[in-house]
Amino acid sequence: MSHLLTKEQLWDEHKMDWAGCEECPLHKTRKNIVLGEGDLDANFLFVGEAPGEKEDQTGRPFVGRAGKRLRKAIKKAKFKRFFISNVVSCRPPDNRKPTQGEVSRCGLRFRQLVEIIEPKIVIVLGKSAGEAIFMRFPSIKRIRGNLMRTYIGRNQYTIVPTFHPSYVLRSHDEEVAELFENDLILAKKALKSAT
Ligand code: URA
């Protein structure tokens, strides 16, 4: 798509537009809104559920324990241009799962993000992020290892579903860790067929 504004300008506008968002009750308890970070020309968009405590404190996505695990896998798989965000941009109290209402009120913000980045591949981290994008979503165990396609906003995207990195940590299961890392390799292979 050709834009009159550059991606940097669109992203700056996006940040200004959402900085004071009060669309849902999560704004009352958040310290910082976490819109995402990475390469605006990213081929890959990693999408998690919602910020946790560290993310809320810093305003950056995936910087806590789960984030370290995710970033380690991203480094190992040698991703070059990627962006990281969440389907919900404010921390739910006590890290509870965001409600359907919170997810849907954050939907416009999420779709705008995707339309700015226009990634080639969207990597869905966990069932909760999958449900926000697809409405109905099978368990990650069942669906992972497969490529999916769906619309986000105006365009269709290739989706790679995989485990949430906090599940990878919690499970203490080498096999889960290996499957998670294999899924990231699948995402890289999917880029080759998408371009
Ligand atoms: N978990 C998520 O889903 N997102 C984050 O940004 C951090 C932890």
C-alpha cells in the first residue's frame, strides 16, 4: 500500500492517538500503555496477550521473564526485521486474562498497528491472542505447526500459531521448548513462500 505519510509518521501519530486511551477500564490501573516496539518495516509481527508488570512499568512489550524467553528464541532463530506487540495494550490487574470487552475495545488499536506495519507473517503467541484475532481458536497444542490465513483489518495475513513463552517456561518441558523454537523456524520458512 502506498501511504502519503511515512511509516515513522504513521507510528508517531498512532502513539499520540492512543497515549491517553480510556476506551476500557484497564486505563484506570495501568502505569503505561504498551503499544509495541520493533522495526516498522518488520516482516514478522509477534503478538502476545497483554502487558504484565514489567511491561506496565516500562511501557515496553515482553521485557519480563516471558519476554526474555521470547527474545532468546527470536535471537536463536536469527530474525532480522520483527515487531512485538499484544492484542491488549494495558496490563490487566493481577495479570488476569483480558475480558472479551477489553480485547474488542483494543481491537481498533491493534488493527491500526497491523495496518501500519503490514507484516508478512503474524506469529500468534498463545490461545488468548489467537482468540482475539479469530474469535474461535483451538488449543495451541492442536493447531501449532500449521499455517493459517485470516484478515486483520483490510488485508489477509499468514498466521503462525505457537505457544505463549510463559507456557514454555511454566511447562519445564524440553519438548515444548523445541516445538516453540521449531514454530519460529516455520515462520521464517513461511516468509520465503510469502515473498
Ligand atoms: N505476556 C504477554 O502476553 N505480553 C507481554 O508483553 C508480556 C507478557
